[in-house]
Amino acid sequence: MIRLNDKEPFSPIEYAYEVDAVLLRKESAFQEILVVENPYFGRMMVLDGIVQLTSRDEFFYHEMLTHVVMHAHPSPKTVAVVGGGDGAVLREVLKHSGIEKVFLVEIDEEIIKASKLFFPDMAASLDDPRVEIKLMDGAEFVRAPECYIDVFIVDAGDIVGFAKSLFAEEFFRSLADSLGDDGVFVTHTGSMHFHRNMVLDVQSTLKEILPVVDLYTASLATCPGNWWTFSAASKKYGLRDMRRPFQVKTRYYDDEIHKQCFITEKLYAKFMRGGLEW
């Protein structure tokens, strides 16, 4: 039995997965792309040795990354997704009525090709006529957006390598300029257990740029530390409130999850003071 070892940067643990078959191994201009079959998780996409998604449980991450901020906005029409070439975030965004335009900004076209071949249920959204695919760096896109964005979702890799620019202050400032007057934004920010300082850095940076900043979490089986964080921000709206009824079809996220996923205000205040350590 082949084993895949997943050792993420800044994580003190390593996960091991059994591999029934290697379906794709390819070096793109940016990273190594690996697609394997696991007896429990099904098909898995692995980039530079780090598991990005599995066919069994991807919906937990993608629903939480998408629907919290989509419901925090009263009427999103234009959405931008940076990363997410697999199409799963697009799938969730397009469940919302009223969507007129979605920009998918993916630097690595090979991710799109691999997803269409091995994850067709996710990749089907890539062919929606409302989607415009931009094969470019997300940091470049936010410096000169084609229009103001209502909801901006960053589905980037880890805060290392070429994806590191998507967590820098310059990127967040450009992104804030690209948002409409009531725009909202979200990015994943790693593990509350293992990446606490990085989460704190992103939260602190966003607070210097946007008036409303918050932090919510979800339990994700294939992410190290499992207690995964999402940093959200807004020009106008509080993110804990839903401004539209819950009517989309989901497997995990719902209106009760929305209310419960944000860390408590007392814990958040302690965290931002630097008093949350383990």
C-alpha cells in the first residue's frame, strides 16, 4: 500500500493517507499537482505535497468559505474568487439568486484542467456563462479590477510560496479598493491551534484597512489542527448577521451554523489582545 505524507508548513504534525492509485502527477509552472485515490476520502487533490481537497469532505470547507459572506451581503451581484480553480467555490456562489458575474482568478491553468478531468462535479461550474476565468495572479487582478466587487473570496493555498502575496498588506489594501461601498471579503487563515500568530497578523492587518473585521471557524478533518479559521471583513455590514433568508441547498452550512461559527466576542477580544496562547 502506497502512503501519502502531508506535512503542511508551520504545522507540528504530519498526516498519512493510504493511496490506492495515483491518477495524476504533473509539474505545472507553479507547483506539483497530484491527484490520488484514497479508500476513505475518495479522490484527493494534492499541491506541492499538501492535501487541498477530497471528494468526500470538500463541501465543509467550500460551503463555509462561501456562504457566510454571501449571506452577510444583502444583494450580491458581482463576485470575485481568487484561486479555486477546482470550481467548488464557484459552485457554491452560483447557488445564490441574483448573481450576474463571477470572476475566477486562477494563476495555474493546470488546476482547472485537472479538476475538469478528475472532479467533474465541482468543475461543472467553470462553464457557467456568468463565470469569466482570468488566468493571472490575484494580486495583479485586485490592482486593476474591471468593476467594483460585492463579495470577494480568496481560496488560496497556504501562506507560503507564490500564494504568500495574497496575504500581504498590499494585497488587502488593493482588495479593499476593489470592493463596492458595501462589499465583503473572506479568506481562510489556517489553524487556530497551529497558526495562531498568522491568524492574528491577518486580523490585525485587516483592521487597519477595513472598518468591520471578524473571525469564524469550522472543523475540517483534512486540515492540520482541524480547527480552521476564516478571516472576514466588510466595508459596511456586520458579518454575524444574515441579510437574506437561507434558501440555498447545502450539505453542512445553514442559518444556525452561520450564527454559531463565529468565535465568541469575549474569546475574540482575548485573542486580539494576544492573551490566547497554548
